[in-house]
Amino acid sequence: PVLKFFPDYAPAEPNENLRALRVKDLLTMSTGQHPDGIETFHLEDPGDLVAKFFSIPLEHKPGTFFHYNSGATFLLSVIVQRLTGQTVRDYLVPRLFEPLGIAPPKWDETAQGFSYGASGLHIRTEDIARFGQLYLQKGEWQGKQLLPKSWIEEATAKQVSNGSDPTGNWDQGYGYQFWRCPHDLYRADGAFGQYCIVIDQHDTVLAMTCGTADMATVMNTAWEILLPAFRDSPLPADPEAHAALLAKLASLTVPPQLGEARSEVAASVIGKRYAFPENMLGLVAITLDSIGADGVGSFTFDWNGVKEHYTAGPGEWRRGGAFLFPNGPTPVAASGAWTDANSYALKLCAYQTPFTITQRLRFTDKQLIVDLEINVAFGNRSLPTMTGTAE
């Protein structure tokens, strides 16, 4: 029972559903909480998130109603920390990450010091593949059984129903934090296209990291093109096709910002500091420090007193600086160009994440008008227009 781990949060007289809530219900995201309650739970909130979880009513009998629930996964993280005295991240370093050859990763934490559990784990695509390979090998890694085979089989099996569409990617059932897939496969997946798909029947793991709002199309492409291509024996060598694949991989890029290198307005705005009123991003000021004949410009952004410097030019990416996400600064590459006489588009690619942020800067006589758009988001991708005034 979940309340066993949280006597300090238990109400004096818990109702029947709360008393019935088990760890298994957290694992299967079938806590019985209704969607309109679950969706008020946000890991970035500064308050007591354990109290927030228990404040969301259990309107259904636990184990009978599935809805994707980051709060349930977070509570599992808290339980591990209460039992071991370590964050999930620290607990897993010697037991999972190091044996798999994964460098000790960053895992975002709540204001109370708990690993998110539900998200915020910073690892490479290759690391995702290693994790999938561990499950493909039923918990065995280099001669050691890191996880019991019985756990692998139970965690990846259908434990709860989540729909009835025989072809739907989110209707094949849910295990312990794993989705079942069409074609009798299973996967872990994350927001905007982070995938670990285990294809047991072909001894294969498919790991992908993306920045897309259309996760279904990515998976459907794998089902329609990749799965039919598997054979029982190795394909014959095809040097020409292999060379074409390598060339394609070498050419892939996030599109940089295109436009003009110079604008007549540039000379009049260089060096001006534009100050902004209080806003949701914590943007205090922007300064265009310089811009060369080749269109390479240098910008200073003041985020709540933290100054970040970006260097950007048209048609290329330049690494440097950081963008202040809710969990702290994350490194970016910048690209920028003039899109008309008074407008400059600055793209910031947070290349360790799915996110690319485009800031459209419109200069007037005394003001800088900023429109910001992110490539993928759970809600509105465009943020309210901000207007700064030249000092």
C-alpha cells in the first residue's frame, strides 16, 4: 500500500480508494485519479509535490482506470529515496548506469530534492539503446544478471488496458512504465519523440531522440518500413547503399536561420540596451553588441541578472551560451539573420534537448519587440509578445 510509505501525508481517515492504492497502481499509472486532476501536477512547481499528489482525488478504484500520470512516477521516485536515503539517480549510478557504460547522468530534481522520475533524465541516444539492450537480453549484461528476468517479463507485459484500437500506438496496453506497441513490441517513450523500442522477435533495439509533435508518424514509419525489411539471415553486403547511408547521415542538420547579413537599421541599434518589464521568462534586457559585414552578430541577454552571450550568423550554427529552462541553463547553438529591414530572427538550438527557440526581434525607434516561438511544446508554442525600451 502506498500509504505505508507516507504516514506523514495520510489523512486521519483515508477513503477506501486511497487505502487501496498500491505501488503497482503507480507503476501502471492506474491510480484512479481523473485527468483534470492529474494535469494540474507539474514537476517544476516549487511547492510540496507529494502533498500535491495526495490532494488529487482518487475518483476511480485503483487499478481500474488508466491515464498517463507523471505524478505517479514521481511518487515512485520519492518512495525509493525514502527507503534508501538516495535519489533515484544516485541509487541507480552503481546498479544500472555504470554497469551499462552510461556516464553518471544529470537528472532534474524538484525543489524538495527528489529526482523527477517521470522526466528530466539527461542521457545520450546510445545510452537509451544500452538500456533497451538490457531489456532485450532479459536483464543480463556482460555475464551479470542486473535485473531479474521475471521482472523484465512482468514490467513489459500488458498490466492494464488503455484502449481498444488494434492499430493504435497508445491502445495496446501498459506495463510498468512501458507501453505495449502494435506487432507485439514494447517501448519506453518520452515527450516529443524519445524512444526505446524493443523488437524481441528480431533481436533488435530501436533508439531514437527527436523534437517532433507527431510521435505517431515516427513510430508508424518504423512499423511500415523497418519491420518488413527484417530477414532471418543477414542481408548481403551492399557497399553502394552503405555509402549512401553514410552520406545521408553526414548531411543531416537542424536547419539554420536564413536571411540577409546586413540591414540599414543595424548601425542605429548596435550597443543599445533594451530593458523589459517583468515577464514569465525572466528576460531583463537584450543588447545587440556588434554585427559584422558577414552578418555575424553578438548578443547579450540578461535573464534575471544572469547574462548570456550568443554569437549568430546566417545559414550556420555557432555554439556558445545557454538558455534558462525551468531546470536551469542548458547549452545552445545560435543562428541568426535579418528577415526584413527592421527584423532579426535569432534561433537558439538547445542541442541536448528536443527544443529549438526562435526569437523574432523587431526594432523601432525606441523599442525592441520580441516574439518567441518554440518548435514543440505541450501547450501554446508561441509566448506573449514582449516589448523592451531602449535605455
